[in-house]
Amino acid sequence: MKQCLRRIVLTVLTAAMLISFGTCGAADMRVPVLMYHDLTDDPTQINSMRITGERFRLDMEFLQQFGYTPLLPADLAAIEDGTQQMPAKPVMITFDDGYRSNYDIAYPILKKTGMKAALAVVAGNMRAEDDSDPLRGSLHWGEIREMSESGVFEIGSHTYNLHNPEYKGYGAPDGINGVMRRRGETRSSYTARVGGDLKTGLDLIRQHTGQQKVYYFSFPFGAYDGWMQPLLEKEGIRVTTLTNGGMADLQNGLYSLPRYRMTMDKPLSVLLQQQDKAEPAVAAVSVNGQKSELPAYNINGSNYVRVRDAAMLLAGTKGNFDVQWNGAMQRVELQSGTAYKPLGTENKPLPAGTRRVRSITAPTVADGAAYMIAAYQIEGYTYYKLRSLGELCGFAVEWDSENQMILVNI
């Protein structure tokens, strides 16, 4: 177990499941599209458009832990063209506007978790590459180019300057927002005004990023206008998104996709809570060469074990830890480097039969820091993926295919 680990706190959050998103087949064309804007490391600055970097990290860890494949707009286009397969568990992560925090906070988290995102920029608001203003809130083109070239981000358009600049980016009093046609505006005038803005923004993106094609457009305020569609098609835009919530279904095409707005009061672990089948099993385990067995549930090909059983397994090793129930806080607390005090309920045989189970929605807190690792609630107990528990606690978990055994090395 890591030397820095002092305590892991496991809390079970009882919350209504908004979506049961278990393993889906390759023929399923539904994709959850997630909408983010700004991020902050200051929890006093959160609002409906800004969440903490920690919350975003937990969201991305959830996707990583449960095997989601991130799709970019170019991927959606390839899937529609039939040149790319839909993954079993797809997700599309999007950012609007082009905030500096997308580079400072989101970019490192995406790289660490293996996730990717589409970024729709208001091109007219992006700063020059040599802008060294420490207080700037927007990205500069050098950052955008780096993000694009990394493959972690695909850059799209949020218009050049049609995000209600006259109202400082807020909704218009008359309800005419973004690319919506103005009262009395002719089709030709609309094409010149909005089409010109679209082309200017796309030209800047191509110029500064090197992206030969820009596939993605996000409607400002989610305000759609039918006159915009042919302009988008003319410029080669293949994917567009709105702001209405719901699951996107690619069978209906790639235009006007709904998105889930991600806020502090809606963790992704709740929005996409997993619903799976659990099969009781007995896992053969070798700890530093000492063979043992653990009651386990097999879920999607991985073994999930009770944390108390894992504590018993590691007792007497350098990775030993104690488990205590904190009734006041309704949570389990683990203390590293302390002998485990058994309750007598460890390693109980599991009842026969397949169970329908749901993933937990609360993070695990280790030494004051929260982590979202793969775990399910089954009959009052929390079962962790053994490999994920090892990553958190500092022991290596490998699979010995020859002997059909889990190898734990401390």
C-alpha cells in the first residue's frame, strides 16, 4: 500500500438513477454526449456553467474505470460513413466557448485518464499566441494548437462572434440568440451575416490548428435556426450539438444532437450509473506467492471483492490495513499500516444465482483526496474491482493465465 495512504473512506450515496447504462451491443447507436464549459480549482466560484476540476477528474475517472470509449466528431462521421465501428460503451465529451481552464485543468486530466473531447471555440474571443495576460479567461491560439495536435481535443466552432457579444454573452432580451435570424431579416442577408461569420471562424481554426477539416459546430445557447443548416453543410460540418438534455441516437443522424449539461449537482456516476449482471465466483489468488481464495463477483469479466476480504488477504503483509465502520458518518474507514481487526463475517460464501447490480455513485476518499474507482453495491456490501483497489492502495494485480490465478504483489 502506498506510504502516503492513511485512510480510505468509502461512502455509499443513495440517489435516484437517471440512466441505467450497462453494456450495450455494437449495434446500439446511442451515445451520451456530455456538455462542459468552464472549470475552476476554487469551489467558491462554481455556478451553472462552471464546475470544479476535482468533479471533472472524478467524471473522467468514472468513464475510464467503467471502460467507456471517447468519440470525437471525426469518429462520429466515420461511424456514419461505415468506416469505423461503434464501440460497446461510447461517450462524447464536449466543451463550449474556449475557456483557459480547458487547457490548464481539463487537458491534463483527459491525458491522464485516456479521454478525449471536442472543443467548440468562439473564435473571435481567442487570444493571440503571445498573450501573456495572467488574468485572461480565454484560450490563446498556441494552446489550442497544442491541444489539437495532441489528439486529445478536436476543435470545432461556436461561431466567430455570434455568441451575443452585444449582451456580453448572455441571452438576448428579445429571445433572438446566437445564429437565429433577426426580425425582418431576408434569407440573403442572413446568409451573408451568419454564413460570413461561420466561414471566418472556421478559417481561423484551420489556420491556427492545422486541422484540415472542421467537422463540429455547437449552436450558441442551443438556439437552432433552419436557415443555418445549408450553411453548415456547405462548410463541411458533419456534427452539431444543442443544449437540450437526452441521449443522442446516431440513427437519427449527426445534426442537432442533445447533450447532458454537467453541473456540480449531477455527478456523472449518477447520470451514467452502471447496471450489470454479477455472477458469484471464487477467485484463486496468490499474495507474494502464498495461495489463497476470495469470494468474488464476476462482472463483465472482472473480479470484484469485498474490501474487508481484501484486508484479510493482506493481513501480515506490508500492505496491511484496518477497516472500521463510522456509524456517525455512515462510511467505512481504512487505516493503513494497522493490523486488521476481523469481525468474523469475512470470506463468507456468496449465495448462488445471478444478480442485477448497480455501480456505486460516491467516490472513495483516500488520504483526503477523492477517487472514482470501479465498485458495485451488492446486498449491502461494496465490492471493488481488485485491480482498481490495487491501483489505489499500491499493490500490483496481474493475471496468471496459465494457472488461472490472480497474482498480488506487494
